[in-house]
Amino acid sequence: MSNADEYIQKFKELEAIVKDTFGLNDWDSVTNFLSKRDEYRPFREEIKYCQEVRNLLQHKQKIGGEYPVEPSREMINFLQKTIDSLKERKTCGEIMVPMNRLFYRKTSDSVKGTLGRMTKIPTGHVPVLDENGKVCGVFTAVSFLHIIADKKGEPLGSDYSFGDAKNYVSFEHHNSEVYRFVEKDLYVDELKDIFEKTYSGGKRLAMVFVTSNGKENGKLLGTISPWDVLGK
């Protein structure tokens, strides 16, 4: 098999997997679609160039039974790497911080006792779970400041729990931040789209909760921060 034949075959394989993965129509341009996606933007010119070469090979007549150009091995390898990246898409369940590594609190836990732990753990957002393991709020430094301000100098007792502070940790109390709930099978590149839409709407997506049903009433399985997504 010549490089040209292998190249055409690889390009067809790329078109098939992109259309199947993202639900594109037969008439949609695969290269235009990929070049607009965030993870493929650095390779936009290479993708378009591959399309031009493919068009030349497939739509122009051969001269003397030979193709007008012979793609290099590097071009074929580029198509294969792109195919592999689509086959190996990571899910939210693969990059999340699971429960056995996650710092979280229950509604019965002490707020005062949590503060000392927070200074030793690199997180500014602590999920608060109810008795069924569902997220009922998030404890942050801002939450604590509001608690202290409203108590007007009254000491924070060790028996003051997150159940007592439910109004301060509720999602409604976090006006400047947004939290999302997703299923573990959601692909990371689809989660990136959620991040982009949230930021374009003028909101800051502080944390993503991966739950058993992808909804707020589902049991928490793990969390994903913006840094987890950017790192993948």
C-alpha cells in the first residue's frame, strides 16, 4: 500500500470517528469542526492542510496511474495521533478527585474544627454533605466571614455545626460563583464546553460535582476543579 492509499484510508477513519463521536451529519466538515475545538486549535493549520491534500488525492485524476502527490509518513502519523486522541477521550470519572481523597464535611461536623484542617489542605471550597451523601452546600472563606459578621463578636463554639450554618453554605449564598453537577461518564472535552459557556456568561465556575445521576440530588462521587480540567 502506498503512502497515498494509506493516507486516504486514515482520513476516512478520522472522518468516521469524528462524526460518530460528536454526532455530526454526513455533510458536515470534519476538519472545520476539529479546528474550532479548543483542544485542536493549536493544530488548526495542520488539520486544514490534511484536508487539502486529501481533496487533491481523492478528487483529482491520477496521471499515469499515479497520485499527483505522495503524503509523507509524518502526515500519516499526524492523522493517526488525532484518531488515537479521539479514541482515548477521558471522562469526568477518570479525572475527578474521588471521595477517598476528597476533603468534605457533613452537616453534623463542627465549623470551628474544620478551619484548622483547611489551612493544611490546598482547597478553598469544601463540599458539605447531608446524611444521604448529597451536596447541600459549599464552605469557603467567604462563608466563614459571613458567619462571623452575623454573630457580631459572639465566639464560635465547637458545637456550631454546618447544619447550623446551612444558610451560609447553601448554593444561593454563593452569588459570585457557580457550581455544576455532571455524570461520571461525561467526557472532559464536553465539560470544557460547559466551562467556556459559563465564563462567557460572566460567571465563575468554581467547582464541578460528579454525582451518581449528574444532578444536585445525586450522591457525590467526586469533584473537579478548573485546574483539573486545564491539566487534562
